[in-house]
Amino acid sequence: MTVFVVLYKVGTTGCGIGGFLLTSPVNPDFMKPAEFTKLPAQQQLDTLYRKGDILANRYEGDHIFLLYNLRDFYVELRYDAYTNNLYQVSAFRDTEKLEPYLPYLA
């Protein structure tokens, strides 16, 4: 089954709407962060949007950062705030990397 999803995103320069096709996400139950980052980009996003829980977002310069919890690790997406292009996907368990999000997690 394929589902078309429309995302509504508020950025520093206004609002944007983007859509993408969701295919079958992977089951993150026994996945490690390194295994997640080796997945194709579309499968990473599909898995996050269907299986992950968004925890926070933050802005830094020209970038928007979104933090997700995916089972027993975290995933951070870095977008360009002006073009909505995805630049980086990071998966980690190290809680020290959550420090920039602490003001938003309270």
C-alpha cells in the first residue's frame, strides 16, 4: 500500500507545504542507529513519519532541526529553512546530543 502524505511545515520565512509518497517503512524494533542511516533516504523518512515520534524542533541559523524518537534511539533531521531541502539525517543514542533540545523538551 502506498499513501500520499502532505506535510505542513512552519519555517522562519513562512509556511510551506510539501508532499511525498509513503511506501513500506521498516520495523525499527531491533534496528541500530547505524543500520537506520544505511537505509535509502526515502525509507528513512517513511519510517520516521509512520513509526517515529516527533519530540522537538529548533532553528539554528538557516537550518531547521527536527528531533524524533524511533524506538530506542533518536533521529535528527536538518533542513534548509528557506528551501525545505533535507541536508542531513543523524541517528544516535548518545543523550549528550539532546542538549540543544532541552529548552524545548520541558
